[in-house]
Amino acid sequence: MPHELRSSKAGKADAAAQEKAWKPLDALLAHCGFDLADELAPFRPRSDWPRMSAAEHAAARSGLMAAWARHATDEYAARLRAWMIGGLVDRFYAKAKTATPTSRQALTKAYWRPMAGLFGGDWLAFLEYLGEQPNPSEEIVGSLPEPKLYATGADRARQAAADAGIDEAEIERMLASFFGSHDASSPVDRRIAVLKRAWAALDGLHASLTPARGTLWGVLDERNEIHDERFDECRTALHREVLPADLNDDIAALWGTQATSKDPGRLVTRWLPHNGVYDAFGVALQFWHEIALTAFAHTETHGFWEWGLSEAQERQQSRLDELAAARCPVDASFLRELATAARDLPPIAHEQHRSRAERDGFAIELTFSGRDRLPRPGFEQLRDVITRHRRAWAEQHLDRWLEHRWQTDLRATAEAYNRRLIANGKAPTLRQAITLGQPALDRWFGGDIGQLLTAIGQKGPAGAPVYERRLPGDPYSFGRAVEIALGGRQPEDDLSDWDSADRERLDAHRKVRDHNSARYYAAFTAYEYVKAWEALGRRPEMKQVKGGKSGADFLDRAEPEAAWARLEAAVLNVVDDPSLQRAGAETATRHDHATQRRTQQERPAPGISPRERELPSRPDADPRSAADPQQAEPTADAPVPKRRGLLRRMLDR
């Protein structure tokens, strides 16, 4: 508690509220005899904490932890247990005015932790400890009911109806009504079918990939970050180029919405539907996709943040364990074979930097290696090893893995729902149900809480949720369009030749950077604004938008209300103006610039990096010295060229 009041809760309570929060701790200290007065003094209200330095804060925290450690003995542990049991006993008899209270009457959230720690959460064990009899109306649930799932089985229902002579059209209407969808297929079955098509499409892309076509990092928005330009090698919206259009449309339809706890009767837009596929598939797709990306980066030196194959076993071990636990193991020989294939490739070469200087008949040439690796042949060998094992795994385990995924999600949701039902004595509210089942809800039902509750055998709302999309059709360029509406990014000066004496140029550069950064980060809030708009059914206030105050502060910390009005106006302009949306789509990203740089560079000779070609190998490379050797020396009137590098300065002495 003292740490919380001086960290995450700092500034959120006045001195009187803090003193009230200290009373339970002081009671504990007094009862158990903990001597922590000196160590706790800096944390108390009206202390010198605000005037202490960061080092003094750290010393105070360390001192308090050391003081607690001194009291970690059997004697003090017994005192603490007695104090906790005393609290439970006092609570029990405070409620036992006319009869033994039930567990629900006696125990609130504050008392469940000591009950679980001291009695394993067993109410009857606690009553036996007190020598009391349970209330006749007490209901003790020893185990949760086994969940019954109704997520698939439409084909079996059709066959049973046909055997019973029921009209096919009638059974289709019954199934559509049961699943709460527009057709008779189960929401889970529809998504399983699309996941299999996505697997087949990705398998074909990886199997035929060549270095010239570039990395597949970004094809499923694996990073799940919108408007984030920190990783310029991750290819934004790559699925539009490489996946079939009908598959992209189905993914957008099935994973394009998600639930919101702001209003259980509404849905909001999922910014990156393809990441929904990546998330729904789980570690199976994540493992095979990342291994393929790593192999590409291993030989081509770009396209993914990780490139080591010898460490793949250790790095992927948690995913391998999860697959094995689901009875879908990866062949143990796969990663060993892949590492062996990587070792058989040509040696890894690094960029070479060379510098040569001549003066007075002497010449010195230095060659040293840089950190950057150079591309090398052999990607196709690695690719083929991965493809062979991936297809063998899919043939044997893909169907079982997908069944395991949806059943695990729905069973976990049903268990959480039943726990809340038993604990509260009534069904969770829709908001609570959304919180309990959010992963399964978005992965398999597009955020429709009614469909999820039906699938786990619980009663849900009768109607379908309302969905009113406000986000423009291209979510990737929406943030850039908002930046344009806020004034746009200004071109930044190249400071590679900056002189430290030129402070004005540096100040001007910083102003441009601050201008661009403010609009870049404010655009993140624009996405949250649209999500809140969709969730509420009306335009939200700043306090109703996640990060709303921060977004306004980026634009103008002195007047956040005025800045918020500017940001809101920019969002509304982009939503209503197709020309601004097109301008955002036409704005180059960091990935575009990185791709342009790579394509402009010629592939270097073995052992020679592109950087080396930028260094003059001989002083007479200057055309003036070739025409007239005397012109190579600066004249009295000519400006003296800047000396570059330690070696040249040494030779000029």
C-alpha cells in the first residue's frame, strides 16, 4: 500500500484520504508488533516525499523492503495468521445476528483472499474451525458443471431432420435462428473454413517465395499495431497484394468487428481484421510463419527482426510445448535439419569499410568489418526444408489443432461464466459476459455476445448487436490523413553535414521534429475517437476516448481543450472528405522509403558493402587532380576542405 500511494496512486488522493488508507495497515502493524516506523515515515502523508530526489525515493523503497524481510520469521508469520483469522471471525459474528450467515452474506471481496489463503476457500472448513453449523439454505458447489458447447454440428442436424422427414427449408430457418446469423451455418464453422483457406494461401506464398519478392512480414498484420512506423521492414497492407481478393473480403467480414463493454448492444470496427486470423489460429500459424520469416532474414539480411536459426529451438520452445500439449507436435527433427541446412550455406559475410590516404609518397589503407551482414545465397534450400515439414504437419494435425483452438476458447469462457454465476447467485450481466469471454468472443463470433452465449448453452439477447462503421475503408491511411488535416508533416533537414556551431539550424530541425511528432502521436488518438464514436453511437467527449487527454496534449499542452477541438475537427474532416482519405493513402510511409533505398542500391560485390562505394578510394578521384595535380592542393584563396577521419588528420600533420 505505501508503494502504491507513492507511485500509481500518487496525486489521486488528498492527505485525509491517504490517512484513511493507512488505518488498516497501522492496525496490522500494531497487532503483529512489526517495528517499521522509521522505514514507513517517508511514505506517510505530509512527509518530505515530494522534495526527495529519485535516488532517495529508491533508497526509501529498498529500506522498506529490507525491513519487511527482517520480519519474515515463523513467529511473525503466526502473528499475521492470527490477525487474518481474527478479521474473518469478526466478520462472521457481525453477520450472525439471528442465525449462521451464508458464505455469500458473510464474505465480500476483501475477505475472499484470507479465506482462500487460510482455508483453501472452503467455507465448510472455516465453519468447522469455528465449531458452527452451516445455514440450512447454504449452497455449496463442489465443482463446476461440464460445459455443453453448441458451436458446430449443423450438418448432423440437417441429416437428423432429413431422417425425420422435416422440410429442408424449415431446418435451414431453424438453424439460422439458433445460431443467430443470416444463414444456417455455425459462426465457428464459417471461421474454421476461412482459416483453412488462409493457411492454404499462406502455405503457397511461403513455398514459392523468392528473395526478389521480398519478405512476407506484415501479410497478417502480425504486430497488431495501426499507424505505427517504428518497424519500416514490416509491410503494411501486404495482404492486398498477395492474398486472393475473395479471401480478404471474407476475413474482413468475419473478423472486422469486435465487442465493446461501453455498450453491449453495439459493435466496433476491428482496425486490423487480418490480425484476427493470426490471433484465432494461435501458436500453430505463429510458429510456422515466424520460422519462415526468420529463414528469409537469415540469408537476405532484412525482412524480419530475428534471423538466427540455431537459436530457434529455444526461442520457440513455449509454442512447441503448447502444440505438443494439444497432441499436434512438430517433428523433433525439423529444427535440427533446418539448423544443419543453415550451416551448409556459404559463410556469413559482413560489410567491409576501406579508407585510403596518400601524402608525400606514403599511402595507408585500412580495411575493417562493420556490423551489418551481407545477403548470401541459399534461401531456397531453407525455404524447401520448412515447406516440407510444414505441409507434413498440416496434413496430420491442422484439423485437430483448429478444433482444439475453438473448443479451448469456448470451454474457458463457459467455465468463467459459471464461476461468476455461482459466486454471485445470478447470471453475469452482458457487460460482465463480454469481459469474461472477450478472446473467444472476438475470435469466433465477431463480437456478437448473443452468439457466444448460445454456443455455451446460456441465454443471450434476442436481437443482433448494432454496428455503424465510422472508420474509413482504408484503416492504414486514416492516421496519415488525420496528420494532413492537422497541418501535415514538414520536411526534415538532413543533419549529416551539420556543424556543431550552427545552433540555429539545430533549433529549426527540432521545431520541425516536434511539429511532426505531435501530429504523428495525435493521430493514434484519432483511431480511439472513432472507436468510441462507434461504441457510443454519438460523438464522444475527450474523457470518453482512451488517451484523449494525451492526444490533445501532444498538440498543445497549454490549452488541451482547444487542441481537442482541433483534433476532433480533423477526424470529422477525414471521415467526410474522400480527398483527404486519398491524400493519406498517397503519403509515403517509412517502409516505402526503406524499400526505395534498397532498390536504388546496386547489389555489392562479395565482401564489399554499399557503404564502401561511398568512400573515396584515392585522393586523385577528384577530377581536378586528374587534370592538374597542382589543383589538388588548396590555394590561399580557395576554401580549405574539411578534413574527414582520424587517418587523414594524422597524415596532414
